[in-house]
Amino acid sequence: MIQSRIIERRFENHIISSLRRFAMAAVFAASVCSTFCTRPAQADDVFVGPGAGAAVMVHGGVRSPLDRTGQVAKAADAAWKALAEGKDALEAAVEAAVVLEDDPDFNAGTGSNIRLDGETVQMDAAVMTSRGDFGAVAIIERVKNPVLVARGVMDSPHLIVAGDGATRLARTLGMADYDPRVPESEARYEQLRFRMDNGMLGGDWSRFDWREHWNFPNEYEPAPISEEFIPIDTIGVVVHDGRGGFAVAISTGGTSATLAGRVGDVAMMGAGSFAGQAGAVCATGWGEYIIRQQLSRRVYDWMEQGVAVGEAVDRGLALFPDSISIGLIAVSRTGITARANASMAWAGFDRGVSVRADISADVTRQSGVSAAQD
């Protein structure tokens, strides 16, 4: 009986001692929280940033001049900053895409290519995550940032919203009416029209009488000038947040050499882009050829099978003749790459290390080791 009371007393003392320690810890925690948790964030505060292996890659479109690498690097900076602030891969990819959509030197958002009628601008955009979430818009008009509308589609029951419906959806998302035509895109339009008028386009267009099938509401008029033509293509972003999440964002104004209503590869899952648990891939180039090959999904499948990211992208490029301009960017759990069979401005980050096209024409980084190829 005495032994039982001693044990009970010791147990009570242990409980009291534990409660006292718990109370002291709670007071300390409260004092810390009053100092740090209730005040505004300071410049030297430490945030949950990118995880180990985090990477970003951004391209400005195949055939984009390398002297635009600095502009592409600003988009990569935006994505890396988003990761440093604790945002996920999708948020980082979208923020980078918006930077290039707002730059009139690129064929996305502001500065998107003008269609053959000289008036219409029809844009496509898409986003996808490694969870399989996907959202896209096709032939959307009169919005500033199609990629933000695509992000809105991802939250709906649909995968793709097109045409007037996409434009009206943008208005419900609070996006104002916006004319994306700028002097830069008007100059590109006039240059392309001159080439078409004079039979200077090859491929499928050399076998198609586009004047006979003109489907724009206004009348056809020959282009007035000829200048050096610098085609600009789709912009794209792939991101690995370093915590297991991958995402891709892609946006384009399409090509001026198209009939009204044409939809390219960007809005089609697996063609212009794809993301999954093994990584994210983004393509740029002649959309019809990319669609036929389901290019981004094919490259992703190779990565999923264990093929190194650089080799997987090389296999993708090898599907096309050099006459078909194609570019690819990709990120996996172990590396990033940017490759093209023509000029392509690109920039990115691999584990905090900056990589840029104006330093190396092509790059593959595996496990943090650069293997650049000119």
C-alpha cells in the first residue's frame, strides 16, 4: 500500500513537472510569435524557397534572335523569384510566361502575330502540372495575357475553351478588353504577307491556294513592302520546384500564315507541352508538325522510361528535318536542357545557377554538371 502511494506520488510529481515545462515552452513560443509572426515580412526574413534540385527553363521561341536572351532571362528571374517566395511550380511558370506575354518583341500576348487579314489576332495558351491538371485556351482574342485565362480554365470542369467563349470567359475572370497589336507585330505581318504574295513560303503553303480559300471577312489586298523577315514563335516555361512538383506554361500568337480559326499545337495536351511526375517538356516550332508527332508527350515518355533529359530532347529533334524549325526545353528530376535546330533565345536556373543562350547555344545540365554543346 505504501509502495503504491509512493508510485502515485512520483507519477503526480512527473505530471506536474511536465505541465510546468509545457507552460514555459508555450510562453516562449508566444513571445517568439509576437516578435516574428505578427509583424510585416522584412527584407532579411527567411522564406521557404526552392527545394533541392529546383530548376527553371524559359524560351523565347525557335528562330528568336540570341540578342533577346536578356529579355528571356527576366522571365526566368521572375520564375525563380516566385519559387524563392515559396510559390509552387505552376505559379512560377505562369509568372514567367506573363513577363514574355507583356514584351512586344515576342509572339505571345502583346505583340502576337496578326493574321493574314491584317486585323485579327487569335492566341492560344496552356498550362499543365505534374498532377495531370491541364487548362488551355484556343483562338482567344482581345486579352492581354492568354496564359492567365488558361490558368482559369484549369479551375473549371473543362480542358480547353476556344474562340468567343474563351474571350467571354476572360471577362468573367476580370480581364479587360485589350488590343494586342503593336508596331512590332504589324511590321512582322507586313514582312510575312510580302513573302506569301511572292510565293516565298515553302512546305504545305507551296501546295495550297490560300487566296482561293480566303475566309476572313475583309477583302484580300497585296502587302505593300518587303523587309528582312524574322519569324518569332511560341514562348514557353518549364519549372521544377524541387519538392516534387513540375509545371509548364506556354503561350503564342500563332503564325500570320494561317486561315481564320486555325488552332496550333499550343492548346493540345501532349503536342506543345506536357508535364508529369518525371518532368515537364515544352516545344516550339511549326505547330502542325509538332501535333502529328505529339512531340512533348513523346519526349516526356522517354524521360519517364529513364532516358536522360538531354538525350530525350535530342531524340525529339531528330524526328524532324532541318527545314522544319523546332526547339525544345525540358526539366527532369536530375537535369534541364534547351535545344533547337535553329536560333532560340533561352535562359534558366539550375539549383540557383544561371544558364543562358548567349553563353552557350545548347545546354544540358545533369545533376548540376554543365555539358554545353555549340
